[in-house]
Amino acid sequence: MAAEGNPWIVDPAAPDATERIELEWIDGEMRRPFWIEIRRLLSIGQHRKMLKSVSRIEGKVSTVRGADPVSPTSTFEWTDYSFARMETYIVDWSLAHEARAKMPPTRSSFEKLRAEVFQVIDEALDAHEARMEEEKKVRAGSPTPSATSD
């Protein structure tokens, strides 16, 4: 995010809060261009909500005082992760029904996509996340303020 504004938060109203990505689905001989508008960065709340929607931690709780604790088990639903990620990142897109009514970028719409279109979007989000990680590495390499003591 830009240096202006509050440096402590991900501001959804910041000028660079979203990014439009131009995509193309090749349908046989036909090229079908479209775009998605995504959040550039996720707040910790958005990120954790996304992960919570696809994970579960279970464990038995003993009511017996002094009993050995039971280790919890966790599961991560990889089949739902891409849907949750799209729901979290995508704020708008150009996809429309044949009658030109715009499709809302919702989980229901994502589930109805052709597998090839879904893959184009999923790969674009992979690339976006990789770019953001690289930017983070570059920023981490720059000088940072150190703690001071009085």
C-alpha cells in the first residue's frame, strides 16, 4: 500500500487498495477477454476469515480433573480453498450472462464457472500472491526503524 494514510492498517478506500487484472480464456478458436478486480492486500481479519472458512480443529475435551490432554486434530479443505480465496480477493469482474446481465462475483457464481475459466482466475490469484510475496521480501530488505530505549 502507499505510504499515505494509516500505515498500520489495510485501508480498503486507499487509491491502490484494488488492482484490475486483464485475463483471457481461450475457448477453442475463440479468445474471450475478461478482467477481475482484486484486493491487492488482505487485512489479517480477511486472511484469517478465509482460512477459518476452510479449516476445522477438533478435539475431545476431558471433564475429568487431572486427565491427560487430548491432542486436537485439524483438517484443511483444499477443495474449498480456491473458492474461499476468490471470495476474499475478488471485488468485481466483467463476467456477464449471455443476456449481458452482470454475474455477481460470489461463491455461487464461482461454482458455476467452466473448469478452464476457474483455472485462469485461480492462476492469476497465484501469480498475484507470488508478486505480493516478492514485494514483501523487497520491503523487508530495506532499512527499518529499530527499537529505542530512553
